[in-house]
Amino acid sequence: MEEKYETLKIQQESPNSGVFNLIINRPSVSNALGVNFFSEFPKVLNTLDQNPIVAVIVLSGSGNHFCGGIDLKSLAAIADDNSGDQGRTRERLRRNIKLMQDAITAIERCRKPVIAAIHGACLGLGINIVTACDIRYCTKDAFFSVKEVDLAITADLGTLQRLPGIVGFGKAMELSLTGRRFSGDEAKELGLVSRVFGSREELKEGVHTIAEGIGGKPPLAVVGTKAVLIRSRDVNVEQGLDYVATWNSSMLLSEDLTEAISAQKQKRKPTFAKL
């Protein structure tokens, strides 16, 4: 029996598809997310990662918005948790922040590519989530804001670490300090998203086509490309080259390689084993 989650739901694109939809599922509050999300999200990602049928994960939101940010009730509870010894209170707060950070970093730990399909609002926590995703697309009417500064918070779940590498340091500084709202079209200009679709239906169809295309590629090469790019982002070129040399020395000589070459020669669609 499929496990039920309070903040998320999983849908396979079709019975024979390797594309799985992971949907943020709190539409009644614009997909604002509370403490339950941070325990459920890494658990669900790990489950999908370990499932050999899953090739690509598409992350989206139910209802009218992708993610309205953090649930203000959860934020208020954190702010009110200052009873007892201040040293212990602050140590506990640090542990909670680290756990929440780890829940978002689970996107990068997931071997399978995670594509963000963004519509409506993508605010605060939503930015933390999508900047950890591997590819991002949005609708024309999507809107974004690095909202934490307006809530008296220094964004602490990844935006300030990942956004500069995506849009550039100066642009990330401006967006983070002003907290201003920006459109889907500007997100494309900034490089935050790769493409803007005219409607939610076009987004769904377009991302489905892209995800199925990635899902049809050699699985070891797909997970290797993700792993090496993420590793290379955080090291110098020489270290990145050394890492990919080690990776390919262990992964290159596979049945995927033999099948890819044979399919090219025979001008047919390749068939790869599940990962």
C-alpha cells in the first residue's frame, strides 16, 4: 500500500514511464510549508531515488502556486521557542536549521535528475527549493521573491549559497537584499529558469517531453553527469577533472555504453536496463 504524506504526493506519469511527479500538496495555504515537510521531503526523495523504475523526478505544486514560502505558524513556533537555558535553546535551534538545510540538500543527493516546474508564487522557501533543483522551468505568470529579509530572517536554507552561482553574485545580492518580486520572464533573463511556458498546461506538456527525453538516455551517464556537475561546482577545474576521471574509470565500461554504440550503428532506439 502506498504511503501517504501530509505535504507531498507522488504520481507516475504513466504506467510505463520513468518520469515521476513529486507534488507539493498544501494548496489551501498556497503550498506554504511547515515542519512536516522537512521530515517528509528527504524521505520521499530517497524512496524515489532507490526505486529502479524512477528515471526523472518533476517537482511541482498543486493548486494555484508552486510554493508560498514557509508556514508562518511554524516560523512563529520557532521564534517562541526560547524557554530555559539560552545556550541549549540556541544549540537546539542550530540543529533544527541544519536538519532543514539537509532536507533541501536531499535534492542534490538524489541521483536522479530533479526538474522544477514552477507556476504561480515561488517565494522564500520556494526559492531555496528550486535553486537546489537540477533544471528549472516556469510559466509566464509565475512570480518569485527571496522573501526572507522581509520576515527578519537571513535566508538560511540554501538560497544565499546557490543563487549566486545561478544568476551571478551581484544579481543575487540585489534580489536578496530587496526581497522584490520578479516575473517569470525576468527569471529567464537572470538565468534562474531555462525556459518560460505560456500556460500551466504548456509547462506540464513541455516538461513532460523534456523529462521523458532525459529518462530515455543511458542511466549511468545521466546520474554521472549530475554528480560530476555538482561536485565540479564546488572545486577547481583540476579537482573536477580528477573527479570525473575517477568516476568514469569505475562507470564507463558498462552495458549502457555497448547498447548506446550498437543503437547508433543500427539506427534504432536504445534500450537500457533500470538503475
